[in-house]
Amino acid sequence: MAQTTPNHTQTVSGWAAHDSSGKITPYIFKRRENGVNDVTIKILYCGICHTDLHYAKNEWGITMYPVVPGHEITGVITKVGSNAKGFKEGDRVGVGCLASTCLECEFCQSSQENYCDQLQFVYNGIFWDGSITYGGYSKIFVADYRYVVHIPENLPMDATAPLLCGGITVFSPLKDNKMVESPGKRIGGDGPWRPWTHCSQICTNAKQMQRCRRTLDLILDTVSAKHSVGPILELLKVNGTLHIVGAPDQPMELPSFPLIFGKRAVTGSIIGGIQETQDYAGPTPVGHLVNTANWVCQEAIDGARLRCGSGTETLVTIGGYRRYSDGGGGLIFCSNNEDGAEDEGDDYKG
């Protein structure tokens, strides 16, 4: 769907999917001019989230093509609107999933903008001016300053990008379930979130699962495909919680017996509020619970096609995309490198 809004006069180059094949190709489109509440960001890196795959392939049935994915954006501010308080040209900043909210509801007023009924995402959303939003697989991004976070000098811009969706999506329920500063609590993970710095058990068969029965206080389920949660529930202690943040394209089966015989709860959440994201990506230790150097994202660009990889050795074969040589840090779209030159797309060794 083409942009038709009059103030969209900036010509921008990026990458877009045009149909459900998931193939992305170079794409020229229009962004709005920098408004009074906006900052313009020169994009340096953009994390590749599984959500990008869902949208590129229309797996949720809601994609508006052409879609420019990308909602884990880091870069440098080049323009600042007159109302954009707290920001200046040259600031290192990040943008996650949110493009706009109503700013007036109980959730917006309590720093939970991510649950606003009127929230719009940075891509495949409809902005307040009626335009379709395009994401971070591009050279520049224009954002309402109220949905932008500062990135401190001590955090690398590439490794920080995946934290703006994948990282905060995991950190928020850990905090809400009082796991961040609770010694002795036992956390399990189902899916690729991988906080294995303090891992004591990996279950790969039924015997191992039985040995771990009723041992966990919280399980974070990040799986993006249909799966059974019955065996997972049995791992929880009485009063334990299964928290779902993955978004499969088909409904999951939820057996009742493991719930009622264990007084267990199933909850869910989406990303985090702006202040919560700023705290998480900030310079204090609370922001580093999930080690950025060990972050693993199993999506990849193969040729020019988005797909899910089976491990950390997935390949990146087109210019402009990089991955850490050991799989850490996720896979990131590099729009411009930090000295302003065009990126060559070689493997990142940082």
C-alpha cells in the first residue's frame, strides 16, 4: 500500500517484503518530514526479530504489503523537533515496537503504553496521520520522541538492538514475577531466549523432564510455533507460573489437569513500556540481566529470504546483513556503520 499522506516527502531506501513468500528486496518509499514531536534517526543497526518473519510471510494474516520490517532499531539522531525534550542531534538512541499510543488512557498514564487500545507499531501499523508505518530495515527512521530511548555509551549499538524487543519482552515478566532480585528462584525457558549463563539443567528427553518435575518457579515460553504446553506445566512447582511471550500462528492446546492439580497460572505479556525499556537498556546493572554478548537469535537472511534457522551457524549471504561469528548478539540488519560509510556486509567479529 503506497504512502499518500502529503507530509511524507522524504525519499528513503530500505528492504521490503511484497508477498507471503517472505522474500525481501530493495524498496524505495516515503517517510514523513520531521515534525515538532519527532526525531529523525540515522539507523545503524536493526535486530531481526521472529515477528519480522511472521509479518514478512503474513503468518498472522494481517500484513499490509509492501511491509518494511524491523522494530529493534539503534542509531544516531540527525534532526530534533521543537517539542522533543531531552534529545539532541548526535544522541545515541533506540526505538522498539511502539510508534504511537493515545497518551491519555490509564495504561499510557501509568507507563504501560504497550497495553494501550490505540497502540500502533513501527511497521505494519496505521499512524495518526493515516499513513502506513515502515520499520527499521531502512536508512533513516522518523519517530515520535516519546517512544525513543537513550542508549548509554557503555552499551554497543549492535548488541543493544535485539534488547529493544526480544530483550525487554523477556526481562519484563522476570521483573513482574519478582525474579530479578530473588535468590533461590528457579527459572525455566522454552524456546530461544537462552539466558544460560547460570543454567543448571537442559532437558532433551522425557526422563530428564521427569527428573525436573515440580522444580521451577517460572517458565518463560518464547516459542513462535504451535506446541504443547502440557509437559512444560509439569515442571512448575505448586503456585508456579507459565508466562507466554511467543506468538504462534495457530492456537496452543492448554490441558487443565496440570493447572488445577498444581495451582499453576498461565500468563502472558507483550514487550515493555517506554520507561521500563529505558531502565532495561540503561547503564545500571538491572539492564544487563540478559547478557548482550550471549544473546542468541535464530532468524537469518538466506540470500534475500527471511527464514528461521536451526542453530547459531545460520548464514548471512547478502550485503548489509551481519551476524556474530559465534551466533551471539542476534542477527542484525546494518543500514549504515558508525563512521557513516556504507556497510560492506562482512561477518561481524565484535
